[in-house]
Amino acid sequence: MKLPNVLSLILLLCSAIGFAQNATISGIVLGNDNEPLPNVNITSKGLGTTTNADGFYILEITSDEENTIVFSHIAYLDVVLENIILNTNETFEFNPVLKSDVTQIDGVTVSATGEKEVSNILNISPEKIRKIPGANSGVETILKLLPGVSSNNELSTQYAVRGGNYDENLVYVNEIEVYRPFLIRSAQQEGLSFVNSDLVQNVKFSAGGFQAKYGDKLASVLDIKYKTPTLFSLRADVSFLGASASLETVSKNQKLSSVSGVRYRNNSLLVNSQQTESNFNPAFTDVQSYLTYRFSPKFQLNFLGNLAVNDYKNEPLNRQTNFGTIDNPQALVVYYEGQENNKYTIALGALKGSYFLNDKTTLKLITSIYHTIEEEYSDVVAAYELGDVDSNLGSDTAGEVLTSRGIGSQFNRTRNDLDALIFNLEHKGSHTMNNSILEWGAKYTHEDIRDQLRESEFIDSAGFSIRPPRPEFINNQPSEPFDAPLEAYTGLNALNFVKTNRFSGYVQLGTQKTWNNADVYYNIGVRSHHWTVSGTGVEKVSQTVFSPRAQFAIKPEWKKDMLFRLSAGFYHQPPFYRELRDNSGTINPNVKAQKAFHLVAGNEYSFLLWDRPFTLISEAYYKKLENVNPYTLEDVRIRYAANNDTEAYVYGAEVRLNGAFVPGTESWVSLGYLKTEENRNNRGYIPRPTDQRVKFAILFQDYIPTIPDVKMYLNLVYQTGVPGGSPSYADPYIFQNRLRDYKRADLGISYIFANKDKQFSRTHWLHNFKELSLGFEIFNLFNNQNSITNTWVRDADSKIEYAVPNYLTSRVLNLKLGLRL
């Protein structure tokens, strides 16, 4: 499809006027003694259903408008859920307890636990996650459209939040902490995110100021909940980038349910659109399963299992990158020999037991084992030519290198092996008291890391090998002979066996009260973390930190629906293995926990516009960081200095308008500004590697009014460039260049053959499909040249090192088929 036609279609879709769509509420209804209640009537606006023998129900309601839902039974008093507003295709779980002595009335916009607006937690629709296009589609694609989340690499599932780096984000799946591989250095090697979007029921995200129960990281928390199915379902998706399938099952007695998924992904289509030509053969595969067995209404057991194999093989052939200015165009031409062969094998098994002591107290025990075996083997020789480009468009040699300014070669060799085993044992509990909830937890973690690093880089320029710029290699060649042995320009050779034992715990209290006709909510809590690092040839060191945190919110009784929030607290990040390892591969067990003070103030304003619901969310934040462990960032690889000689700060403001710009859909527009700088060893403040100043993003959904089954999903991102790094051994205080601004648009258009609002008779070929859609996606719609980092090339004459940008993917077309039975 030609670009003008695509743009015309976008303009046509933007003028759509539509129809109402639905959302779903489901759960289990319990009685006084916490037993499931059959034959409970659930009604809303003339629609209704009843619970089955095990108390389960599913009810569809109208989305994007207020609904009141009534749960009634002849032997009990009613439960009334008032003023619930769900987004299109959103699934909301509600498990009411019917009592015989009191009528209960509740709303979902606020609660004592503060899980919607009170505690800086954003809820994201799983249906939206599955539909929004992206080069690496999934939960992370949605997160990257939020104002405080940044990523300038579409192949990566990693993200930076409000000035933090990729290692500063917590990720939970059904309260089980998950991890990512240690050695991955390039986004091309990532393959698949841990989170399987087909299995997701709820997504919650906090960009800072989160509660004490959410762990010990500096930046953010992503809280994923996988489905507990109540019906059989089979879903499959196939595209040029791979395939996925998921299966939902439930036993006849509703005691056993499972949701499982298998995914295969091949990034060849995307990588082949980059500047480097190569024989690329990646294979990213994973299998996940989440099982639930209800032994009784009081006890249930969950199992989460995952097995992932990322096999990355790449044989680069050649590359030409044109850069410079119009007056002085230049090019880097590289010819490669050799290949990369990296393999990451990951396994996770976790059990969670939940015991409902009564309708007020819940006790949980969670245990998990995470095991990763990672191999990085590569031998790549690159012969390069740096020169001036023929800028005469009428010339036969237009775009080719005319005169060489530098000729050289580079040999990179890697033999890295890592074996990591992480064991967790955790107890969590909660107790409800009137309008308050008390939550607590204790956790033990054992980490056993076995790591062998062997990396070397040899650079040959102008006929001689360049040695490291260290004092022992200073010489007076060619006037005086220098016979020191050949040394790699950069190299690592280390063998580390490190064990870490961690004990952590938290307690917090959330309360809802009324004060002068205003609803007031607050949550106060504290975490503690004690850890001991030891290992072969590693000094045994123990440290302890405490992290008090608090959240406060008030909802005045105004005509305008306003909610005000304030969060503050201390957040510590005790060092993980990579944070203990310095640039030479040596372990420093004395690295302290990085410390951050968060202060976040926000406002949420809900209103009707064009008779449709909208929400304006704004936040301002400040972070003061101490004991910072400085690092360098290249692609997605982070290398720490393994010391705490740096202090830093972050401040910024964000605004996001969310609502039904088109009836029956949900879209948003977001704008964010942040500034983060660090002061290394009292040398003065310089921008941090994640200093992403301005971020603007649009998530837009639409359809053609005369053909409502044609849907459009569009995301647009613009963010200013981050610091581009510096050459090896260079002083970062001297090299303060920035990468170019990141601009990207991804478009998805699909035709819906069948869904829950479009069913067919038994004689029709579409009768067996609950959902069926076919469409296409255009990644990088406007073909912007974005860069992730710089390759530094030396000019043999002037000894100047040029920053040659490494460009990301160009425009790519992907076809996609989705179905559900």
C-alpha cells in the first residue's frame, strides 16, 4: 500500500462516529461463611445473569459509561456496585460477599487498598495490549506510550522510567517476581518479553511513589495478573514475525483451571531492514502455563511455569552508514567476517498457596526457582573505511566513498558463560478491619551466580595495533622501538562465583475515611532489606536498609470529579550481581544500596466531553539519589562502575488525557518533561545516560463509521535524544554529545470477521469463531532514521574519533491473522 493511501485512510478513520461496545465483569459470589453461592441474580440496565453451582458469574455491561450492578439473593441482603465505568473490552474481577444483616453499597473508583487512583497505580486494558501495533508488541509497547516511560529502541522490551535505567524496574506476575537475562547486550538478542499478552487479565503500573509491598527498586513496578479462566477458549495469532497460541481450560466442577501459551518469534524481517546486511537466524521460543486448583472455598493453589530458549545466530556481511552534514557528507563502510552465536535458556517454576482464613484475612505462601544458562560466543572481524561521500546526485558514484580518511580493522572475540540460580520463599498476608486493610510480608532470596567473562577487542589502524591508553603502554614510537606484547584495546577476563542471601519484609496499613464530606485515603508502610554477599575470593559483607513510604489521597465533595494524590518515601536498591561487577569484571562486595527519595504530587480530573468520559491525569515528581552506582549504557547493555561515588537528581512533570475520542474506543495523548543529572566524585553535574528531556506520545483507536468492522490502531512517539556515550577510555565529562531525536509511528488496520458482538448461525462458516480478524501493520510508518548508540571510528590522520550513528529499523510491513475459538 502506498503511503499517500495510508495517510488518506488515517484521515478517514479519524472522522469516525461509532457505536457502543461492551466490557465484562466476572468473579465468584460468596456467602457469610465464605462459601460459594449459587443462583445469585446479577443485573445491570436490563441485562442479567446468575451464578452457577460454584458461585461463578460473567456479565457484559456497556463500556465507557456509568453502570450500577446489583447482586441479589432471597436469603441475603443486596450488594450494590455503583458508578462503575469500564473501558471498551476491559475485564474487571469483582468477588462480593453477601451478608444476611447489612446491605452493602460500593464503588470501584476508590478503595481502602488504593489500587486504582489512590496509590499511583495505572490500570491498562489487556485487550488494548493485544491490539496495539509495535515492533515488539505487548505490555511494554503500551508502557512506552506513557509520558514518564522512555525507550529509543523498538526491538527492545526494556524501558526506562523517570530517569532510571533498565535494571530499576520491578516486574511481578501473579505476585511472583520475574527476571530478565543477564548477558543480553543488544535488543536484537532479546526476542520475547517474559509477559505473554495472551494470558494477561489485569495490568497495573506505577512510575514512582509506590507502596511498601512492591519491593526494592528505584524506578517503577509492573504488576501483571494472569487469567483464571471460567470458560474454554483457544486463541492463535500468526504474522510475518512469528506465531502464538494460548489455551484456556476449566474442569466441569470449576475446581481446576489453566491458561497456557506458546510463542515463536523471528526478528529477521525487522533486522533485515537495518543498515547491516547479514545472514540472520534467530529463534525465540517460550512456553508458559498458569494453573489454579481450588481445593475448597478457603484454599487454592497456583502454579506458574515458564521455559524460554533464545537462540541468536548472526553472520554480518557488510554495512554502509552515511552521516555528517550536507556540506560535509561522510560514510562508514564495513566488511565483516565471522559470526555471533548466543543462546539464553531460561526456566521458572513457582507455587502460590492462598488460604482464606475468613472474609477478612488472607494468608499466602509463595515459592519460586529461576534458572538461566547463558552463552555468548562470537568471532567477528570488521574491515572499515571512513571517507568522504560523493554528494552529486547526477553522478554515477552518488552516495559512494570517494576519498578515504581512515582505513582499519577490528577483531572482537567473546566467550562468556553464565549460570544463575535464584530461589525465593515468601509469606504474604492481609487483614481487613472496617475501612482499613493491614498487609504484611516476609521474603527470603538466595542467588547463586557463576560467571565467566572473556572478551577482547583488537583495533588495527594505519598498519599498527592500537594498545590501551594506559601508562604502561606510553611510548615514543617510531623514534624509539617499543617491544611490549600485543594487548587487546579492551578486554575482560574474569571468573566469578558469587552467592547472595537476602531477607526482606514489609508492613503497611491502608485506610479510607470521611473528613468534612471528603473521602480521604492514606497508606503508610515500611520495608526492610538485609543481604549478605560472599563467594570464591570474595569478602563476606552484610548490609541492612529501611525504607519508609506513604501515600495520601483526597477526593473532595465537589461538583467536579477531582482526586488529589501525594506520595513520598525512601526507596533502596540493594545491588544485584551485575551491580557488584565493575568494568574489569571484578566483584566489589562493598557496593552499597542505591538510595532515592521520591516525592510525587498528582491530580486526576474526570469529566464528560461530547457526552463521553474523559480523564486528565497530571503529576509532578522529584527524586534525590544518593550512593549512586554510575554506569554506561550501550544498546541495552549496562556496565556499572561498582562504586557509590555519585549523587544525582531527577525532576519532571507529566500530563495525560485519556478518553473516548471516538465513541466506543479509548485513546490518549501524553506529554512529559524530565531532567536528570549526576555528579561523579564531586566533579560537577552532567546529564545521565537516561536524560530524556521531552516525551510526546499518542495512542489512538478508530474505525470507519460506514464499515465499523474496519479498525485502526495508531501509536506515535516523539522524544528528544539521550546522551550518546563516549569512546572507550574517554572521559564522559568531555563527550557530551546527544543522539538524534527519536520519532516513530506504528499503524495497524484490521477487519473483524467475528467477535462477541458479531456471531453467526450454525450453518455459517464463521459460526465456530468467537473472534476472527485479519489485518496489516506498518512499523515506522514515516521511515524515520532513529539511532540507538554510536560506533566510534578513529581517523588515522587527525586522530579524531567520529561518532557514527547505529540506525534502527526502517519502514516494515507485517501481516497478521488472529482467531479465537
